[in-house]
Amino acid sequence: MSENKKTRPTPIGEALTSFLRASGLQERVERAQVVVEWAALVGPQIAGVTEARTVTDDGTLFVGVRTHGWMQELSMRERELLHRINAKPGRTPVKRIRWELLR
């Protein structure tokens, strides 16, 4: 009789990563991380007047902004913000930011 090899359970993080990769969802999840990390990426002042909403498949980040004045300011700083967002190695780049007035 042969002895059955005992295998260790796969850690949930590994299983999830494997599933996301196999299902083709990994890139979408990585892209969505920008929304989760928004406050850390832009700092407390900008995070206090904005709300990252979603990133589309074409690399457009939609961000809600509290006032027209802030929207104008952030539009002028878009290049700088894109540089911060895209600084993480291996991240699918965000190509542009679309600012929307929060209601």
C-alpha cells in the first residue's frame, strides 16, 4: 500500500491570486486599487475634498470633487497626480482623470 501524501492547505491569499489570474480579473482588481489607495496617493488635503469612484478599462479614473474651484485646481495638477498614481511598479497605468462635481 502506498502512503498518501498530506498536502498543506493553500493560503487564502495564494488561492485568491490564482483565481483572479485564471479568471482574467487580476488587472481589474489592480486597477481598482487606485480607488482604495486614493487618500494615501494624493494626501489629506486633496482627499478631504475628493472621492475616487472608479477606473474604467481604458484607464480613466473618475473622481468626485466638492467644489468647482477645487475641480479647476486639480485639473491643472492632473499630470502631477497621474505621476503619483502611476509610480507603483507593475500597476496598470491610469491615463487620465475625469473630475465630476459631487452632488
